[in-house]
Amino acid sequence: MKMQAVTYEGVRRMSVSNQTKPKIESPTDALLKVTTAGICGSDLHM
């Protein structure tokens, strides 16, 4: 199953791409559903 994800591709370069949904593989794993996110301008300068 696929999902959309924002991926960091380099300085000032981010994109939305289709990724495989993660799955629980060990008892200490957790999946979080992000409902809201923001990107700060300083995040783009990494």
C-alpha cells in the first residue's frame, strides 16, 4: 500500500512522493498518523 510523503532532497529542495506505508516489525515499533505539519523557512537551509 502507498502513501504520500514529503521528502528532503537537499538544500532548499523538498518534494511530495509516493512511498510504501511503514509497518510494525518489532514490539517496540509505533506508527503515528500526522494530521498537521508545517515547514519552517530555516528547515530548508539544512
